[in-house]
Amino acid sequence: MTQGHDVKVHSAQRMAPRISAIRDLSVDYEGYSEEIVTRPPDISTRGMFINTSRVFPEGAVLNVHFHLALSGFEIRSRAEVRYCLAGVGVGVEFIEISPDAVEAITKEIEFASRQSGANRVPAGKL
């Protein structure tokens, strides 16, 4: 595991399982040249929640580039903003992502889920 990157598995009431296990995230708002400051997002095969104080309108197209933390797989995708929580971040849906990238995210989520389950302490053992 990469130093400084926590792997968290999120599944409560989601359409697809998510993890917080990526590194080197860069986000580019199409048509603008400013750098966007972000913090580690939650990711699924369908999209991601990007923690940023930057406000984007629904429908804005972002170019995202990152590496999965466990496998190191590089992902580049276009993503459309589906919702924005001012001061918190944006939820985006991947609109152009390769089948290999979806497969890599799926494997990363499955591995993180197994690791998360392996680290649980049985009830009554605390």
C-alpha cells in the first residue's frame, strides 16, 4: 500500500461499491486553465466524489487523471458533474472511460473489500 493513502470501502446505499484509494489525482475543467485543488476522493466504476472547495455547475465536463493506489493502474477519463456540494466537493460520472480502467477499478474495490474484511476483529474479541 502506498504511504499516506488510506483505503476505505464505502457501500451504504450506493449503486456501486466505492473505495478511497487513488493517488496523483489531477482535474482539469474543460475550457479553463486553472489548477483545481483536491483531496482524496471516493471512487467507483461509475464515477467519483471529488473533495474540493471549487464549485462546478451540473453538466460541467472535467478531465480526470489518477493512479489506483494499490495496483498503480493509470486512469484518464472525462467525467460529467452530476451534483455539487458547495465547499465540500462534486459528484461526477465517468462519461469516457476504457473497459480496462473499469476492470482495474473493479479489481481494486474487490481487493480493498477483502482486505477490509480480513482486518475486522470478531465480535466479543475486543
